[in-house]
Amino acid sequence: MYQSCLPSRRQFLLGSGAALLAGLSPSSLHAGEPPRVLTADEQFRKLAEEAPLSMEFHGRTADECRKWQGEFATRLRSLLGPHQPPAKWKTHVEGTIELKDHRREELILTADGHPSLPVYLLIPLKADKPRPGVLALHGHGNFGHDPVAGRDDRPGVTEAIKGCNYDYGRQVVRRGYVVAVPCLTPFGRRLGDREAYGKQDACAITFLRLQLLGKVLMAENLRDCLWALELLARHERVDANRLACVGLSYGGRMTMLTTALEPRIRMAVVSGALNVMQERVGGRYSCGAQVIPGLLRYGDVPEIGSLIAPRPCVWEVGAHDKLIAPPWTDRALQRMRRAYKALAAEDRLQVDRFDGGHEWSGRIGYTLLEKGLG
């Protein structure tokens, strides 16, 4: 009778197991405590601490800085993806009201392939010649761009304005500038039913939904900021050679980004946004409206802010602003100052450290606008 020379399955498994155990080195087997498994939070903290920031600027000369700015701006644009505003659009007037010192136009901008953009346009009544234009960007909150434009005729907006000195768009138009105040996503009327989100972060939800469609929320809002800026630049009452950008909180973040990538903006006031994503991601961070995927591989807020140099920029920091961590603030300023120093423009990077919280100051910012824009 034929007898197979092959081992049985049981013999094979037993033999293989013995052979494998015999081949393991002492360092491969541990009889002691099993290794500790890091939690997701611990892992993120570790990754944040070790963020590469591979394109951080370390040069000293103007040529080195300009070369770096070009390279980092190119990288930043690629991380954001498409963010150009439409070349042509239609402007729909929802309403116009003449107040005692300015006219407020409530507009909707529409263009094929883009979501509609609500914008307030604030024009001084005595604008007898082209005036400087200011893009005023809002932060988080249920009212979107209403507080910045001074819509204290609407329920709840008065309290929001008082809490953060939040009507800086209205304050700016009263100083003689033409002001555009866009409503960003997902805030105000662009959010829709806030109750539908429950306790969830609308920014995080919106970010995830856009990611599935291959889009970045911050890039979508950058497009709308640039669109509102273009509205200003083309307006008959505006001198397109004198443009500025201001904003608080998320508005400050978008002021930084918009100014960094749009050279026509001559100066900026960034309020309540001198914090870095490296610090933020070390905690349980969820604001998808401020996330640029892959940013920390190359740089952070200081590197984006350095693209503004040598143009004037005021960073407002409230002494009691709990959203700004002092050690990180000092490091961020140090990194931005390298670029300003290389471009012989150290005096154009200013910090308004005022006795307040997460709110708009304007103490140094308005002086900057007056000197720079006239």
C-alpha cells in the first residue's frame, strides 16, 4: 500500500511551530509586562511635538526671504487646492438702507459653479471721491457677518457686539473707508438650522463633508474672501490701490491667510489669532474651518504670517484671551520677525497687547490704516 512521505497536517503545524519558536531570538520574546498602548490623544500630542515644519524660514537676507516666500506660497496654495474667485458674477441687491453716516447695501453675489455669497457693502455718505477699501472678516458665532456690519437691529446681535467690540466693519466705515463684509461658511445664514447639528461642531461636520468632495473648507472661505475683495476693488467708490484686511478670531485667521496670498492687500490687522496649529492639534481640536491638510509638514501660522512681510501687519493680543497661549505666541512672533528683519521691515510687524479678552481692539490698527491708506 502506498504511504505518503508528506507529514500530516497536525505533524506539519506542530513541527512548524517548534521551528518558529526555535528561531526566535531572545529579544523577540518578552515574559514581562506587555507594551503600553498609546491612546489616540497621546499619539496626537507626540505627533504635534514632532511636526516636521520642514519649510520654516531660517534665512537672513532679502533675497533668501523672497525666494522662500515664493516657495512656501506655492506649497501653501497646493495644500489648499482651488480657491480662485469667479472672474464674472452677478450682484443681487437684497436691500439698501441709508443710516446717519453711511449706506449699508445687502448683496448676494452669484456665479456659475460657486455657492452664492452674501456680502454687506458699507459706504460712507460723504464718499465724494474714491476711498480706500477694507475687507472686514467675521469670526465664529451664530450671527455670521451681521455683528461686524453693525446689524444691532437684529435679535441677539447687540449682545454679540458688546461682548467682543465686534462691529469693527461699522467702525471702519465711520472712519471714511468703503467696507466689504462677506458671510463665510458655515456661519450665519449660510449655516441654516443650527439646531440640526445638536452639540456637534458645525465646522468639523462641514469640513468632513467637503473633504469627501475633494474640497477644503478653508480654501472655500478663502475664495469668498478674495471674491469680496474683488467686489471692493472694482467698485467705483474704491481706490483699488489702497486695500486692507481686518478680522477677529476666525476672521483674524482668514485675514492672515487672505493677506498672505493676495499682494494687493497693503496691510492687515489680525486680532485674536496669534496661536499656532501645532499647539491646537496637541489638544482635542475640532475646528475644521481652520484646517489646511498637511500644513504641519511644511510650516504653521508663523510661516503663513511671514508671507505678509514686508507689508505692515498688527497682531492684536488680549491679555486675558484664553485662546492664545503665551509661550507659543512668543515663538510665533520670533519666527515672523525673521522674515521682516531679512526684508529690513522690522517696524512693520507690530503687536497690540491690550488689557482685554478675545475681542477687537483697534487701538494700533486704526492708526496703521490711517497712515498706510490715508
